Amino acid sequence: MDTTVCGGGTRVPKNNREYWLSKIARNVARDKQHLADYEVMGWQALVLWECELKDEAVLAERLRDFLLDD
């Protein structure tokens, strides 16, 4: 899963830096595991980031490509 899609990826708060780095790492690992689990079950998942929703034409093309992929 690409966490740099929205130009720079995640930003870590200055306060409690170690907590946030650990939390983000756990979230990334969890998300990767969930995507792998879906694949084992025969599902495909499309991950969309908030920044990818701004350009409707690009979003429509991604959705169309994903849904029509055989």
C-alpha cells in the first residue's frame, strides 16, 4: 500500500513522536494484512486516499479500470 500518494504521505506530530510512529506502523501493517486477507478470500480491494477524490475525471477512470478489470 502506498502511503505517499497524497504528496509526502503521513506527517508525524512533534509531540509524542514515538507513539505516533509506532501507531502509524501498526496501522500500515494492519491494512496490509487486511488486503492480503481479502485477496485470499477472492476479493479485490481498491484503496483510495482523500486527495485522490478531488479530480473527478481521474477518480472515474480509476474506478472504471478497477471495476472492469477482468
